Amino acid sequence: MKSMFKPVLLAGLLATAGLVAFSQTPAMGDHSMMGADSSMHQGMNHEQMGKMNPARMQARFAKRTAVLKAKLKLSAAQEGAWTTFTTAMKPSSDIKAKHPDFTELAKLPTPERIDKMKVFHTQRLSELSAVMDKRAEATKAFYAVLTPEQQKVFDTSTTRHHGYAGRNGSRQNSTGTAQPKQ
């Protein structure tokens, strides 16, 4: 009997720690393939950090797409593909950070709470995957109508390497090769 107690206790502690960590993680917001920079949190207090501002997201998206369109120098024949691409890439309310009702979850016994969180997590991943698939297809279709020169501009303009350090502390350049940490 004693040998059963430790694994059950450990499993319960791990599940509780996971739920606590998940419930305290702020929403990350919408980070489209076109980039997200550190300025998105400027001027926000701690309470606002996990909240999305749809108007601000739309304004940032419009600014980024205008810059990209200017760099690409699209022809009239490419305008339709551009419109389809930007429509698919727009920040949408479909991917707003959704959270379960934590007050209701707190009323449930731990096993039921874990099951509800698992269902919520699976549903959320499915929704995000569908949005990502839609955006990936739109990007590939748009990319196919670009000239080789425009494809190079698109590649460099939409690659996000914000100097995040890798495991060994090195940084990657736009070609994906590691650069020594300075």
C-alpha cells in the first residue's frame, strides 16, 4: 500500500503544479507570420500585458503590410493575390486568447478539473492549427505569384530573427547560421 502512495501523490502534485502554471500564464496574443516586435508591449502596465487590443493589432498589421507591399513593388496583376494574402493574414477575433472559467474549474475535484483543462487545451490547439493552416496556404499561394526577386524580398522581410539567443548563447543570422554571442 505504501508503494502506491508516493506515485499517486507525485502525480497529484505534478498535475496541480501544471494547472497553477497554466492559469498564471498571460495570453500571448496574435503573432502572425509577418512578425511581432518588442514594441507591442511598450506603454502597457503589467495588467495589460496579457490582454489584446484589437484596434492596436489592426493598426500594427496595416503598418507592416504597407511596408511589405512597398518593398515588394507589386504589379497590377499581383494585386488580387496580395489582397487574398493580407485578408488571410489579418489578426482575427477567431484566435483571441480564450481561457476557461477558472472560478468554475476551482469548484471541481482535481481529476475533473484536469479532464476539463485537457479538453480545453485540445480544442484550443485545434483552432490555432486551423488558423495556421489557412495562413500557410495563403502565404504559399501569394509567394507563388511573386518574381524571384520579390521572393527574396519577401523572405528577408518576413523572417523573424530578433536576436533571440539559442541554447549555447549564440544568435542566428538571417541564413540560420549561428553567430557568436557578443
